[in-house]
Amino acid sequence: MTANPSTSQPSSMSGIRLLGFPLALVALLVPTLLAESDPPSITFYNQALGVFGWGLWMTALAWWIGHGDESRMKARGPVQGLSVVLWLCAGSALGSVWSTGLPLGMGLMAAGLALSAWLVMWTAWRAAHRIEVAELMDLVCAGLAWAGVVGVVLAVIQVFVPQLADGMFIAEPTTPGRAVGNLRQPNHFSTLLFWSACGAAWLGRRGRWPMEAAQIMVVLCIGAIVWTASRTGMLAMVLLMLWGWRDKGLPRSLRWLLLAAPLVYGAWWLGMSWWSHAGEGHVFAGESRLHDGSDISSSRFKIWANTLALIQQNPWTGVGWGEFNLAWTFSEFPQRPVAFFDHTHNVLLQWAVELGVPMALLLTALSAWGLWALWWPARENTDAVVPAAATIVSMAGLHSLLEYPLWYSYFLLPTAFVWGLGLAARARVQAEPVVPASARHDESPPTAWLHVALAALLVVGASWAAIDYQWAANIYAPRAGAGPLEERIQHGQKRLWFGYQADYADATGPDEGEPSRPPQAFRRTLHNLVDSRLMIAYARSLAENGRVDQARYVVQRLKEFNNPMGQQFLAVCRKPEVLKNSAGRPFQCDLPTGRYTWRQVLPR
């Protein structure tokens, strides 16, 4: 006899806590711990662990909740709206595989991540109607809070004793005096620490942690956010203050702490400023950034201006999912930022430039509906989960206006889960009385089993991608006993998920003077991230295959980046003998005679 998921669940909340807590740690803490990475991606293992961990947890939750009473789940509007957002994103990613030539692996990964987020949100929504929603919030906040405990330790080491950061267990800070955690990116680490502060505050509110411990953790997380020197983290203090203002049910001392979050941040800043001047060799990255003369927007204003121009050129259907980098790189932007951007650093602009303005407006409206549902209307009997969830989700939204955290599984999936919990908690407040059992429409057992199977697919997919990734990693960081490079590339090109990474090694492999790969060899890898090396190789390929004028157009785009590798490629054009002789000059030394769109210079 096979077990039924509706009757094989733990008999009490103590059982769910006992099993759920370690699964929450695997989903939320473990992905933030890994410092080791293999090229070509420094975050792949963290992301794969995130999907794997959430898959385990959601499989268990789907099993526990079984085929429950659906009659209390009527207030689904915002959840359905967010579901449409995620389905449309998944469909757009898969559609780009056929419409724009996006590599199948990239399309599947983007679609899979969007559908994973939908499954996580839907599981949270359903589970919150079978299990006390606050108990589920306890689990996710415990995972976030313990991630913060470890994160604060990492931050202390990276800022105050950086010599202990070995790069294997503790990531080395990229800038002296700046905490990056093991996510290796200060803004990412800042968002994680903010979530950790929220988690600790929630656990203190619920009595799961001693109030003093929760308050100390909130203060330490704010201090660690100061150490990241993240401007996004600084702005986020307003969200903690709003939580304290809205949730009048918070314990008095905890509420005052949240209301005073900007002041706590300021106190940490002043303390670090004093410390940096108190001794030789003390470095406070936050203060250093104020005086380094750098662009306060970190080139965001320039990339946003370029993005708006691309939107004007492609207003209705956009350039295609995942194609921003390709379209932007091969479009004429003399005032472009010199870094190679693969994202607009603003989710609304990203939707508009890749999917078109009408689709972007729809996705924005549906997302705003889901967020608005957490913040308004504020009622006296609002479940405490709602303002806590609103704060966590709003942080993801704020960060998404300045970067792209939701393109990373370890941010997207927690956001989806907490959003689902918050909307479920809000729906309970507004729900009608439960109808009699005779009027209930329970899910059938096959549907319950389907939920379990879909959740288990996250585990399978993450494992498959991690195994597939080893072929790409073996190209760029050969294992012991690895075969010749050409053989490793050929094996890598056959892999479903990361074949385009092998294409990059193949296309950029020929040295100067050797025949280039034909333009078709660049067909997949151009859709990933176009950099100087790839632009030079592609320009040579075009020139050697009769498309000389388009090759010169690509070189002109390369010059706009003012990149050292590009300057070296063009150094031959400054030689006296080349300047004097217009005949027989290298192709890169002449201007193109025609003007092209980015699509016209792609492989045919």
C-alpha cells in the first residue's frame, strides 16, 4: 500500500518544526556559506544549492499539506497575479530560444528559475492554509537569522582580520575594509544581512529567541550592513522603520529599535569613521567611497540612459528575453559605461527593454498589486506576518530597482516564499467563514501527488545542472587527468545546460595569426556575455569571412568601451607605417562605410 500525502503528515507542529528547521537551514543558510567556486561562474554553486535546498523543503511541505481543504483559499487575486508574472517570464525565456536564438540552456535555466519561484510561492500559499502561517514564518526567519549570524562573523573577519579570509572557506574581500560575505558581492551581502535582521526581529517578536538576543542581532546586522558600504543597504533602513511604525503589536523595545534603525546605522557609521582614523592601517570602505571621486551611481545613470534609447528603438516587443547585453553591446552608444553590463540594473527597465513596453506595464502592474496587498489596507486585526513579509519583500523590490537580485535563486526563492506567506496571512484576515464540509471542493489525491513531484523536480534539475556544469568548469579549470583542451571543449559543447560556455572557449581560442572560427561558431556564445575578447574574435571572424564592413562596425563598438584589451588590439593602427599607408592596413584601422543594427551583425 502506498502512503497518501494527506495522511502521512506530522501529527503536530512540533514534528513540522523538527523536520522543517533543518530543511529551512539547507534552503536559506547553506547557499550563503559556500565560498569556493569554479569558473566560468563564481555564483553557480551557490545558486544550484539554493534551488536544491528549496526543492527539498518544498517537497516536504507538499507532502505534509497533502490534498487539503481549498475552501479557505478564495482570496487569490494577488497570488494569481504574481503567478501570471512568473509564467509570462518563463514563457518569454523559452520563446526567446526560437525567436532570437537564445541558447536552449539559458532559456531553460531562466524559465526553470521563474517556474521554481512560482512553485515555491504556491506551496507557501497552500501550506499557510493548512499549517499556522506564523509557524511557517518562524522557519523561514530562523533560516535567515542564522544566515545572519554566520554573515556577521564573516563580515568581522573580512573587515577587521582580512588575513584570515583564505578564499576557500571565507571569501577574500575585493576592496580593503569592505564586507562581501561568501556571496562575494557587497550589495547582495547587504540584502542578506537586512533579511537576517528581519528574521531576528520576527523571532524576538514571537518569543522564539530571547528578546535581548534578537535585538543584539538586529544591531549587529545593521553594523555589518555599514561594513558592506552598500548604498542600497543604507536606504533599506527606512523599511525597518516602516515596519516598526506599522506593526503596533511589536514588543515595545523591539518596536523602538526598528523605528530607530536609521539612527543605529548612523551610530555604526560614526563609530567606524572614528575607528578608521584611530590607527594606522584601519580602513572603512564606506567613508573611502565618499572621497574616491567615483560615480555615485556606479555607472547606473549611463546604462539607464542607454536602456531608454534601446526601448525607444524596440518599444513593442523589446529585444528578447536575455538579449539586453547583446543588443546594447552591438548598438552605437558613444557615451556608454566602460564595463560590460549583462543587465540594466533595474527590473522595470529590464522588462521594458527585453519584453517591450506593453508587457512591462502588465508585469509591473501585477507585481505592484501583489506588493500593495501586503502594505494596504492596514487594519487593527492584520496578522503580524503581513508587515514582516512586506518588509522582506520590499527589500527585494528596492534592491531590484538598483541591481538584479531576483536573477539569483538565493534571493528569488526566499522572496517568493515570504510573499506567498504574507498574501496568505492577509487573505485569512479577509476570508469568509469556512463553508460546510459538504460544500468543500478538495483537491484530488493525484493533484497532491503532482505537487510533490513538481517540487522534487527542483532537486533533480539543480543536481542535473550541477553535474552538467562540471564539463564547462573542466574547460576553464582543468581537473587532474583532464584531456586536451580541444577534446574538453568538444565534450562541453554537447552539454544541454552550458554548451554555450564551451563555445566561448572555442570561439576565442585561436591566437592572432591563426584562422578564426567561422561566424556560426559564435551563434550561441554571443547571447551570454559579450566581452572584449569575444568582440575581437568575432570581428576577426567577420573580416575573414567576407563581412569586413560589419567587422569594422564591431570594432567601433569595442572602441566605445575604452578597454585595455581593445586598445591593445588597435595599437597596430597607431604605428607610423600603418598611418602612412592606407592600402593593406589591418581591417580594424578603418571606419565602417555603413551603419548597422545589432541584429544585422549577428551570425547568419
